[in-house]
Amino acid sequence: MADEKNVRTTKSTRVFGDYLIMLTAPCVLSVWYNGAAAVRTLLACLLTAFVCDFAAGIIVNKQYYAADLSGICTGLIVALMLPADAPVYVGMVASSFAILAAKIPFGGGMRAPFVPAAAGFAFAAVCFKTEVFTYTAGRSFMKTVSLGSSLMSGNTIRMTASNFIDIITGNICGPMGTTCIIAMLGCAVFMFIRRRQSLLPGAGFIAACLLISLVFPRSNGSVISCAIMELCSGSLLFAAVFMLTNPATMPVHTANRVVYGVFTGIVCMTMRHLGAFEEPICFAVLIANAFSPLLDMLTDRARIILSSKRSKREAQANG
Amino acid sequence: MDKKYSLSSMMYAGAFKYNPVLIQCVALCPVVAATQNLKDAFFIAVAVFADMLVTSFISSLMLKKTARFVRVAVYLILGLILICPVLWVIEFRTLVNMSFTMRVFLPLVAINSATAVHCETFAVKNDVRTAVNDSVAAGVGIGTVMVICGALREIIGSGSILGRSFNFKFTLPGMAMPVGCLVILGFAAAVLQSVTSRKTKVKPERTEVSAQPEEVELDVDGEFEPEQIDIDLTYDNDDEYAYLLSSVNELIDSFTSKENSEEEDNR
């Protein structure tokens, strides 16, 4: 029992340690762009997640392991998806919901069937829609209008070189740690080196989103610029790297991971087209999480049926 | 089946230990959908209580010899006969303003699963007094959960109780949605499980373990025959509170035996 616990803690440390290293880049960039407001939001979410994790461990008679970094990672991911100037209580509510309702009741970060950070952000989006999707911290490009809200209202931008550089460097309005595309690509490269199998859902997800945005553009401008805006807006790439790669929620079989990612992409783009929220990626991730075990179960059953048929055929051939 | 149960033990079992909503997971729909505030929750709880009481009384008194498929239909009709006049009186003869959710879900209370489960598993197999006691216990259990959920959702979700505002700095409207009720129910079920498990915890007897494991001869050539172990999956016979589980098991057994006999007939 103790060995099992140690193995789980070591695995959790390894997985969430990687996430923590990757999260350093967006954290630094968010502080660079937003200053003290970003530090305040990050600290509020981080401390709330830690305190909730620790307190819940005491309540359920479970020893708190400092090496289990899932709570800290959850707090940071939630913080980076919020606007820098969001009220402190929004981050605290989102982090505490993620830990207390989505992580602890299911046995910890490596057992939670839903990505806790996605659950926390979704709850915050439902409770504080205005605070979560209003970006008042102006940037040099597009002032206080995010790419997501621009697409929602059917507007597009002219994709000049300077605009494109502003977009990929994250110098645009949006969630404080998810807009820098270069940082997200760096995190994806790190993930590719460490756990390349985990990137499969993210790859399927981005491919599905790209295809849907090319076929069904949300604005009347150039299809290419619309597709770039779709991919760079909100937390789409951030979710592909930090949420869909969660080993506890993704399917076990390799092919299913791609299907899982594609399914998340379809749900996300459908919600972007038809939904009321500017950034519905967390809801899409939660819905896909619910179907993840089903995919594995169906694959296992199909394999059993196929193997039994094959053995029957071989038996008939042998007489 | 007619057994004598004390009222206190039935209240403890029906309302607390085997709470219909938190442990048996029945009547979740009205609880989740119609307890957005305390007033709605109270009216729905009263309706469920009355429905269970009347239906259990009549089913125990008159429906013992009736076929099951007829009985289930009768439960629904009895519920509608009871609920519809109440609904009409509330809507047209009182000054109570019904919310939209209450308008939708109050008639649906007539067909809630808790009534059918309790009538089918208990009321038709026991005398009238015991059936009424059981329905009172179950009704109190469901009603308590509804009122608690309604109060918590109103306080957290809209920062007020019965229209009186608390002037909170912020509220969590998500808790007034069905997802909020499910979260509250989850935490309530965990607390209830924790309390009941502490109350009924029995320390396991210590057994001496021999230092050397016994040598076992493996019959490699012969066919493997697993040892037959009798596992009682039903309930502890001494536990008088477990009558509900036993009734549900009997119901399942009767269905499965019926299915088996039908399969044999088909063959």
C-alpha cells in the first residue's frame, strides 16, 4: 500500500513537475506584460489552491505530500486563464472549486476524471461571466478588444507583419498567460521531448479546430487570417498543451487520444460558433473528459470481438 | 414479509442512514431542478411527502394482490389525483406566487421514482401502519435534503434567504444552477457517509498470522476448479435497518427470475 502511494506520488511529481517547468514561461510573460496585477492574481490562485489542498487533506485524513504538485499546477493554470485585472475573489473561487469539487473527491490529481483547472475555470465563467471575459488592461495592439470577442462580433483584422508579431508574442488583449504563441510552442516542444505520446490529443484538437475554422470562418475577411485568429485567440493553444495532455483524463490507447482531441476540437468550435461564452474551451474539455473512458471501453470490446472472431476463423481453417 | 419495526428505527433508517436522495439516489430530478430557493424547496418537499404518504397508505391497504404492472400505473394516477388539486389550489386560491420551475416540477412530483420504489419494495409487503411509518421516514428524508439544498443554493447563489438580502460582496450564481445542487448533494452524501460509518464502525478482530506460509500443492495437470465461496451480498440479517436494501434485492431477484424463466420458455 505504501509502495503504491509512493509510486503514485513519484509519478505525480514527475508529471506535474514537467507542467510546473512549462508554466514558468507563461507566468514570466504575464508578469512582464501585466506587472503587479498578474502577480496578485497568480499569488491568490496559487495560495488558495495550496490551502484548499492542505485543508482538504486534513479533513479526509489524507497526508499532504509536498511532492504532489498537482494542486499548485491547478492554481497556476487557473490563474493564467484569467484576465490580469480580474478581481482576486474570482481566482480564489475558481481555484478552490477546482481543488475541492474536482480534485479531492476523486482521490487526487492523478485520479480525477475531469481536469480540475478546467472545472474551476468553467465554474468561474458561469458565476462571473463579466469579470472573466472582460479585458480592461490595454495593450498596444487592438487596445481592449480580444481576438475572441472580435471574432464573436464577426470582425477580422488585416494580417500585416506587425500585427502578426504582436499576436504571436502575446501583445494582445486576452487571458494573461495564454496569448503568447511563442511560449506555447516552446512548452509544446518541451512536452514533445518529455512525453511525446501526450501531445497526440493536442495535435488532433488543433487540427480539428484549424479545419473547422477554415471551412466555417466566423468573420467575412480572409479565411487564412480568420483561421490564425481562431487558433491564437483565447486559451485554445494553452488548453492543447496544458489540459488535453493531462495523463489522468486522456484515453489509454494511442489512436483514441487523437479521437479524443478531435472530439474536443469539434465541441469547442461548435460552442464558439453557437455558444454564449467567448472562450468555451473548458466546457469542451470537460465534455470530452466524460467520454474518454467510453472510448477506451469501446476499443477494448472491439479488440475482444475481433480476436475471438480471428481465433474462430483459425480454428475453422485448421479443421 | 410483515415484520415489526419500531418507528424510531424506521425514522433513523429511512430518513438518515439510507436517505432516499443521498444514499439511494432516487428523486434526484426534483431535488436538482426545483430547489433553487427555500420557498420552492419547501413546497416541493411538502408535495413529495404528501404524495408518498397517501400512495403508500393506499397501496398497502388495497394493492397487495394486484399485479405489479397495474400497481405502478396506479401509483402514478394516485400521485396525479393528489397533486393536481393541490396545484390548482396553490395557483388560483392562494396568494403564493409560484416560480417557473415550481410550476413545471410540482406536477412531475407525482411520477417521482421515490414513491414507486418505496411502495413497490415496502408498502405492498407490509401492514398499513408500517408502510405509513416508512413513507413518513422517507418523506422526511427527502424533504430535509430538499430544504437544506434550497436554503444553501439561495444563500450562496443569490445572497439572500426568503427574499432577505445578506449584502454579500459577491455571490456564486453557479450554485443556483443544477450543477451547484449536484455539488451540494455530493458533499452532503460524503458527510452523511462519514457520520454513519463512524457510528457503525466495528473494530476488526486481530488474528494471529503464522510466520511461515502454508505450503499448497498445485494440481497442474488436473482441471482448475475454483473453491466455492458463499458470499452474502444481501445484508447482515441482524441489521434491522437494512430492510430497504433487502426489499430492493428481492425486487431485483423477482425481475431476474422472471427474465430467466422467459428465456427458458423461449428456448
